[in-house]
Amino acid sequence: MKKILIAYFSHEGENLVDDRIVTLEKGNTRIAAEELAKQLESKGAKPMLFRIEEMIPYPQDYEGTLARSRQEKESGANPLINDGPNNFELYDVVFLGFPNWWGTIPAPILSFIRDHDFSGKKVIPFITHGGQDFLYSLDTIKAELPGVEVIKGFACAAPYIASAKYVIISFLEENPELVK
Ligand SMILES: Cc1cc2nc3c(=O)[nH]c(=O)nc-3n(C[C@H](O)[C@H](O)[C@H](O)COP(=O)(O)O)c2cc1C
């Protein structure tokens, strides 16, 4: 059976859902990542769930997070993040989860990609978003990982995060070889 890592970034606090600012106790991508772990476990896999965290936290408020993330995107920043999971080299499959920020990956995901050697791994990005799906994020990841197999994962829209389970179940049913 393949060794699977689920590495994700998720921002708790204020966010925009259906054009309203709401406070999320648990980030949408974290909800999706935990559901993915549960569904993989139900198929007999033993995934490792790893949360990517920025060393200098993003603000709680939506406007502050927008401002900082925009500046990071424009400057191509690689903010410092926590140490990665132990024995990264042993994983065959890496699910990489993140929210769509400004149409692409949040800067801590860029840092995580650059901090690790993905050669020989299968990378499966999955996203939660406010309506724009993966947009530029897949191309950004592929450009960062030349020669690495990157497979489009699943996308969950923020207002329907409660239905993430069904999106994940159907993705895993369509890709049974990922778990074997
Ligand atoms: C800084 C910021 C930028 C965002 N930019 C986009 C965007 O460009 N396109 C989009 O569809 N959603 C965008 N969103 C919405 C998030 O992708 C969505 O709410 C996501 O589910 C949040 O996941 P999280 O709770 O795990 O952080 C943005 C949210 C934030 C906070």
C-alpha cells in the first residue's frame, strides 16, 4: 500500500463566504483535509495529516490577510514556515491542500514546495475556493515542480464545504490506484 501524506495550509478567522464576512472556527481546507484523511482510512490507508503553518501568523481579520497575501503574491515571497513532516522522502503520494488566494497558491504553499524534494512522488493538489476553482494554482505548482507527476485533485467551493465528503468520495472512486 502506498505511503500517503496530506499536507495542507488553511487560515482560520475571518473569511468571505457568499459575499459576507464570517469567522471560521475551522478553516475550509482543514475541514477538507481531515475528511480526506477519514475517507482514505476507510479504504485501509494510513495517511499522515500535516498542517503547514506560517511562522509569522496572518492577521485574524479578512482585510489584513488580503493585504499581506497580496503583497506576498506580488513579491513572490517565501515566508518562513514550520519544519516539514519527518521522513518526507518515504512518501509516495503527497496530497497538497490550500485555499485559492488571489487565484493561485498561498505563499506558505510555495515555501513548502521549495523546502522539499518531490522527485519521484505523485503530487495531488486539492483546493477550497470562493468560486474560482483551481484557476492558476495548478500551473504554478507544475512550474515549480518540473519532472514531477502532478495530478489535479478535487475542488470544494467554500459555501458548500459541508458537502466536501461527497466530492472526496467521488474523487477517490475515480482514482482507486492512488490508495493501492
Ligand atoms: C486572502 C484571500 C484571498 C482569496 N482569494 C480568492 C480568489 O482569488 N478566488 C477565490 O475563488 N477565492 C478566494 N478566496 C476565498 C478562499 O479561497 C476560500 O474562502 C477558502 O475556502 C478558504 O479556505 P481556508 O478556510 O482553508 O483558509 C480568498 C480568501 C482569502 C482570505
